[in-house]
Amino acid sequence: MPEANTAMLIRRPVSDVFQAFVDPAQITKFWFTDATGPLAPGARVTWTWAMYGVSSVVVVREFVENERIAFSWGDDDPSSVEWTFQELEPGQTFVEIRNFGFGGTSDEQVAAALDSTGGYALVLAGAKAWLEHGLQLNLVGDRFPPAVGHD
């Protein structure tokens, strides 16, 4: 079954990186525009991308502080996502993202895995810029500018 996999070294302590992915005030600096709450054990939140007019329900399945978050997301046919945070040495965190369990035909699953891989690579690049340099690159928002269109 197809799955998305991507990873990135972020030169910040694992607690800082983990918090950036959990806290809506931080994750909105590099991914979506709004969240109904933070990620936490058993949380059910909605993430919104206002620039695209879409939202997604996120249900946290596993939450291990500074190590791992597993959740499902998507409204009609949710997929599973795992984020792992590994301290390589002080001040360096390796973040790995795995997204799997896509629905649809084989071709639709492959397309979803490819799209997810590209999307999560942008998220990690944006997180790195934000956490290491305080820069908001707007990578996700600029992926599909209105003048280009996207279906």
C-alpha cells in the first residue's frame, strides 16, 4: 500500500520542535491558518487552511511528549499520520513524518501518497525556517496561488 514518508533535521531542542507542532500559535506560522485547539492526548481538533477554503478533522490516537504523535485526519476517508521526534544531539531534532492508509483505487492511493509527501516536505521546510531562523516562508500558502488555480 502506498505511503508518504519524509524527514528533516531541525537544529532546535526536541521540546521546542515538538511544541511547534502541537501549539496552534506556532504551527500556523508554517502550515495551516487556524486550529480549534492544540494537539494533546485524545484531542479532536479542526485545522483550517483559509487560503484554500478547506478544513480537516484531526483525531489524536497516540501522544508521547517530545517523541511521537499519531493521528487520523480527513473527513470522508481519514488516513493515518505518525510524526516522530528524535534528539540526535543537544539542539538537534530529526522529525520523521509517515502518512498511510489512503482510500480509493490504487491510482488514487498513489496520487494521495505523492501529494502528501510533497505537502509534508513543504511543512518540514517551513518548520525548519521558522524554528531555526524565525522566518515565515508561506510555503503551503504559495503552493497553489489563486492565479494558477487548483482543483
